[in-house]
Amino acid sequence: HPYLLLVLTTLFWSGNMVVGRGLREAVPPMSLAFARWTLALLLTLPFAWPHLKTLRGMTRKQWGVLVVLGVLVVAAYNTLAYVALVHTTATNAALLNSFIPIAIIAISWFLGHQARLLESIGVGVSFVGVMVIVSRGDPVVLAGLSLNAGDLWMLAAVLSWALYTLGLKWRPAGLHPMALLAALTMIGLLVLAPLVWVELSSGARLHLTTPALFGVAYTGIFPAFLGYVFYNRAVGEVGASRAGLFIHLMPAFSTILAMLFLGEAPRAYHFFGIALILTGIWLTTRFKKG
């Protein structure tokens, strides 16, 4: 079911934010992005191999679409997010990442798509739930948040993801999902390779401890490989605006993960925020796709 796929995807990506922040001292951002996608490609190729022959028959225009999508999703989004997490807190990153559904609807409106009233209300209610969690139920906390360089990097990541989600509707028709993921990953890795060389040549160092290796493995297996297979499939079935709204679940999942693995006790505002997020998603998904 596409909504189950979206829930699992946001669960994987919530863990990715935590791991990305935790690895900032051990693995530089460009290197982390490259390692993550290299592992994802190795996992994808056995499934994609029988379908890669279809790539030879694509037109120059279709290849152009794949290049743009590959740069946006592989080379840009997660790399920019990892750079952001070096300079900003996971809280700020989660809040800014929650602008993705709003950015998708705004760009869709610019491209001529009219969002339904109920859809817009649902996004608004869900975003309020995000702010309740991020602010810990205190508006003063939101007033105290300030933008830094990391936050600007995160906003750039938000824009790249919104454009990628909307751009999926132009992906080559009939291209197998695994072949699509393999092609996007290879394109992104070609862009990332020289950036990694520059990063390491500039003095950045890798500290590949056992926990760091497990962290890199997580980012490649779950958020990169499974997350993108699930997300691409779901967007094709429910559309960009509705799929993007599920990103609001990330702060909710972060709360649950912190409770399970860090021993942090949930507060009343957590439950209130999660209830608002789920209400917003219900409002947006209750009508049939038009």
C-alpha cells in the first residue's frame, strides 16, 4: 500500500537525520553521501540488472530528465542535508525539512496545479503539529530559533527534494523502478566523486570506527536503498503533494526513536503534535486522487 510505503520511508529517513548528525565528526558530509549511495547502488544492481538494457533505448530528452533527477536526489539533497547537520542542530534541520510539503505545493501552484482546499488545510494542520513538537509546546522556543549557515544549506536541500518529487512525473514511462534507481544513483555518484576528492584533499579525515561503519551501512541500506524504492513507487500512485506531506512524520518518528533508543520520556506536547500531524495527513488523503 503506498501510504504504508511512505510511513516506512519517513521512519528510515528519521533515523538518517539522527545518524547524519552523529557521524559529523567521523565521516565528512561528501564522503558520507558517496559511501551511502555506493552501498545503495551495490544493493540495487542485482535487481536492476535485467532491466538496464531498457536504458539504451531512451531518447536524449529522457536522459536529460534522468540527469536532472539524479543530480537533485543523489548528488544534492542528502549531501546538502549532511553539510547542514555539521553546522546546525537536528531540531532545526527537522523543522526546516518539514517545509518540503509546503514547497511542493507552492511550486505545483506556480506550475499551474491548483491545490484543493482540504489538501491545503491538511498541510497546514500537519505543519502546526511539527512546530508543536519542535518547539516543545512553547512558542518562545520557536521565537528563539535563528538561521545559521547550516540552516541555509538545509533550505537548499528542501528545494532540491521538492523539485525532485515534482520531477518524478516526467521520468521515462515504462522504465523499471530498480533501473530508475540504479540510473539516478550512478548519475549522482559521478557528480559526487570529484566533490569527495576535493573534500579529502582539503584536509577532511575519515575516522572509520565500528559504530561509524554501522552508521554508514544504515544510511545506505534503509534511507537510500529501501527508502527511495518505496518513495518513488508511492509518488507514482498518490502524487507528489500527498507523498510529500508524509515527511511531516519525521519529527514524530524522531520523538518515538528517542524514547526507544535514548530513553527520553515523551511529554504531552509530543502526543498533541503527533495527533495534529496524523489529522493533517488524514484530511489530505481522505479524498480520491484527482
